[in-house]
Amino acid sequence: MLRIKAIRVNGYRSFGSQIVLSQLANVNLVIGPNNSGKSNLVRFMSLIHKAVREYRGTWTQSKHWREAAQQIKSPLRDDEYWRQNPKVIEAEFELIIGKPSDLNIFGPFMSDEGLVKVSILLIPEQSGARFEINMSAGPYKFVKLKDAKLLLWNEGNNCVEDPQENQSSIKAFTLLCEAIADGIYFVDPVRTSMPAASASPASPGESSRTNGSDIIGSFKRIAEDRTNSAKWIPLKRKLERFLRVLLGYSVTIESPNEMGIFVSQELSEEDHIRLPLDDLGTGVSQFIILLGFLLLNPDESRVVVIEEPEAHLHPGAALEMVRTITREFPKVQLLLTTHSTSLVDGVDPNWNLIRTNRTHDGITRFNHIDTSNDRLALLADLGVRPSQLFSANCVIWVEGPSDVFYFRRLLHEKAEWLVEGRSHAYVIYGGSAISHLSLDESGLVRLLSISPTNIVVCDRDRKKNEGLKPHVQALLETADSLSENVLVQVLPEREIELCVRAEVMSLVANRLAPAVKIDNKVVALSFNISQWSETSSNFTAQMAAAAFRADGGEMPADVSSRVRDRLEAMKVKISRLISQERGDVFLPSMAGVRDTITRRLEQANARSG
């Protein structure tokens, strides 16, 4: 297990003063313009990773600490040090290392926060930089590799101990090297690069960057293993789902043959495209290999460092790739460097956003992005201007903000490949303002000038036997002549809330426990409604009719309007909670709405490439 909680580096390349990345989360985006120092962070981590791997491999072969220590050299060029004297690179990593079963080994070396602090020095010598590594032992002791000796310092007794007499320290130091060597993996923008998908540790000195053939080979061996066929099918389905996210359309992974594993896309009943799995384009191949490696090793905690994921992926696909990793592999910690504005725009509240730039004297600075003003400053660094922002492939027009939450839930029930901001975006038109939407030059809001594909969702607003409102009917008739560009989708019920199962609505409303004043006393309400009435009025009226006092008291007849007002004010909060509910949320009649809109979105995204 490995997690990085903080990184501090001073003296390497553009790190002229100490750079600090603290409180690192599961997903960390280091964002800034070109030549701001992002790649230097990745280079430094790769440098340390390579040195530790070589040390671990050398010690494994020699079985002797001193021989191994004498051979640790980092081939740093003179220009890789910051312009200072003496030329020394100092670094400190705060790590969470090991499994719970390893606590008895790492316990003496942990801080009160459960962290192991690793200090590293790189000191230039004639044959290269000498590598020194110190493992902090909280307030008690630390292991130190220096001058070809492994020393164990007992801070309590203020003396040096022979590590051979303290086997727990040797075990801890060995686990530290193994955690760094096997727990950090790099994906760069130039080549597909992942460690071999072997269950055993990499051999001494082996690079962590490979061409991915081992991953494809592992897939092939699993698929051909007739004794373990149950493993291939779920692996195949997950890979197909990942490919749909990355490509934006459905593909099928065929059974392997002597030529390898092929992917096919059906264009029509008579026509299809067929390509090898590892020949889907640089970006897709790169990340399907990464995802495949994680699938083959699902229970291991690791750090994945990805440099510029947008170099070979559509920015929206890069964002969805990050979301896929966080959703499917919660034990993986991501550190990404990027200058993609899509990743900035799609940042999850739980992600860590770090801005990097250089001062006038060339020193790299890292700053955590905490506010909207920070984000605007970052966008200015990246050269983004409002005129450079474009709509998504398709705009879904909805009546109000609560509709956005409902449709996010509805569409993603069967279409996880959708990426909001790339495949579609929502625009709120606000009730009767739909009358101003136009498909020609006559209206105030001309849909086709905003997006080439539009989906307009309308509440029925009337009972089913009363027909549609005139402006909705007119929009429907006009859309018939532009069916490829515009879909007008009328909801099967009077309004979106009445398309939710009544028992789910009651459950969420009761959880929120809305309150009204009755006889100058604030009283909490409860609701009990199992089925919507087709002949009754709107959502708030039906809910108000089913309301009762949570304390069992009498409900005055004149309180109904106050209950309706309270529910109207809570619509967005209710929709947000319902969008997070498990199980079936919507009435069966909404399945047709979902399928129609999903098909139109798929067509729009296929046209846009």
C-alpha cells in the first residue's frame, strides 16, 4: 500500500526554493501553462523511483546493505540542479505505507498522524549524484543510508545502533523501498507506459515503463484459459464499458485468436470496423492498457502519475478517464499534470487542484486552488478567453434547475458513457419562456445558433386528455422538418416530479421533514402517498393533500397553501436527493423518454466525431 500525503522539493531544476504539495487527495491535478514546472515534478518523482528500484534490486542480489549503498548513483547532469552553491537537492515525502498487518513494523517509524516521513538528499559527485535516504521514526528513531552504511539512530538514547540487531528496522526499510519501487507508476504523453502485469515484483533494475504488450498478453491468456472462463467475461465487459467512455460509442471485444484481441464497431447490418485492441489510437491504447493493468490488480493500492492525459485524448474523454479510475479503482491515487481547461472545469469537489507558474526569476511555485478567483487566475495563465468557450455537442433545454438533477440521473441509468460538457450540456429556459424558443429567425432565442443539436424537454402541464399548450404544439410541428437537429420531448406526466415514483418522493420528502407554522408553532410535516392521481392537479397540490403533522396533531384546512409554498421552495433540494437514491426512481413511462433522448445524444456525438 502506498499513498503520498505531501511532497517538498528544493534544488531540482526550476525548484529554486522549496515547492510544497500538501494535503494530497485521491485525485490531484497539477495545472499550469507550458514551461511552468509541471514536468519537473514528474521527472523528479521518476528519478527517485528509479533510484529506489535500482537500490532494491541491487540489495536483493547482493543481500548486503553496504554493497547496495555503494552502488546507488543518480546520473544527474549539472544543469539539473538549481543555480546555487552547494548543489544539493533536498526532498521530503510524507507517505502512508503498508497494510494494517504492517503496523507492528512501521509503528515505531510513524508520526502521530500515522505518516512515515522520508527525506532524500542528492549530492553531486564525480561519478554521479550520491543518493541518501532517511526514514523518519517520529519522535523516536530513524533509519539512515549514508556513506555506504545503514545506520539506526535511537533518538531516545542519543546513540547509533547496529541495524543487524534490530530486525524490525530492516523490515521497515525493506517495505519502504518495495512500496516506492512497486507502488508508483508513470504514464507519459509520448508512449504507452505501464509496469508488466505480473503478480511478481519487477526484476531488479527493470523499468516501470513498458509498451503494454504484457497487458494484452495477460488478457489473451485469461480469455484462452478454459478452466477459468468466468474471469474473462466480466473483464471483457468492463473493458467494453471503458472503451465506450473513451471512444464515445459502443464497441464489442471479440474472442482472441492467434492474431490477438480485436475490437469491432457495427456501422450497419452489413458493415463494421475491426481493429486490434492495441491499435485504437495512441491515447485510447495508452489508457486502456492502464485501466487493464488496474483491472488485473484490483486490490493493490498504488500511485499513478499521468503526464498530460489530454495529449492523445479528447479533453472530455481525459476527464471521464479520471472519473472512471476514481469510480472503479478507489484504492488508486492519481497525480496528473495538465494544461487542459476541461479538467479544470470538471473538477470534483473532492479533487485537489494545484496551480503552477513561474516567478520572474524562473522559480516554480505551486499553489492550491481554493476559490473561484483562484480558478479564474489559473484560466488566465492558460490563455483562456470567453470567446474561446464553445457549447457541447448537444444542448438539452429544461424548464428548471430541478429538471437537471432528474435528467442526470435518468440518462446515466443506462448511458454511463455520457460526459456532461462533452456529449451534452443543460440550459434552463424557465417555464413559459419556452414560447420564445425558435427554430427559425422569428424567435428571441434561436436554437440552431446555439447548438447544432437541441433537445427541448417540456412538461405536459395539462391532464393527458387535454392536449398540449399551443406554444409546445407549435414547437413540435416546426421540429418535424428539422428532426435531425431538434427533438421536442414532452414528458408523459404533467411535470417532472410526477414522473418520479410516489413512494420515492414521499421517502425523500419525509427525510427532509419540511415544516410550516401552525398556531404560531413550527410543526414538522410527513407525507404518505403511494400513487399519483391522473385526474388530480400538480405535484405540490397532491403532496399537500397527502401531508400530515409528524406530531400527530390536527391539520387545519387553511394550511394547504403554506405546504404547497414550502414544497415549491424545496423542489431543487428534493431533486438533488432523489438523483442520489438507489434503485428504481422513475415511473416505467420514463424509460421511453430516456431511450429516445439517449439515441439522439448518441447520434449527435457520432456526427461530431
